[in-house]
Amino acid sequence: MKRRFASVCCLLWFVLPHAQACVGCRQPGTVMDPDLVTAGVAFSFSVISLLVLVVVVLAGLTAYIAKTCQRLDREKNP
């Protein structure tokens, strides 16, 4: 379990930088206002963090279901 968790963390570490918004998406309009650029970067990181939260919840549910199935199999076939 620890190895899988470490593998997922490493995978996310390498994938997340590529999942950020492109430069054009971070800079709305043609005005180069630093406040708008900062807001765009914050928006992209908030979207990424929400996606990570969903992935973590789904991974937790999957792990729980897998452990429950393994436990039931052990109880059924001693």
C-alpha cells in the first residue's frame, strides 16, 4: 500500500506541472495587468487542487472496496 501511495504521489508530481493552464489562458485579454495574471494562476491552481481532491476521494473509495473484498474472500475461503 505504501509503495502504491508513493507511486501515485510521484506520478502526480510529474504530471501536475503539465496540467497547469497555458500562458494564454492565464492572461485574460490583452492587458498585461499583474493582478489579472496572478488571478489566472490562482484559478488554474484552484482547479488542479479540486481535481486532486476528487482523485484522492476516488482512490480512497477504491482502496476501501478492494480491502473489503479481500477480507470477504478470506472469510469465505479460510
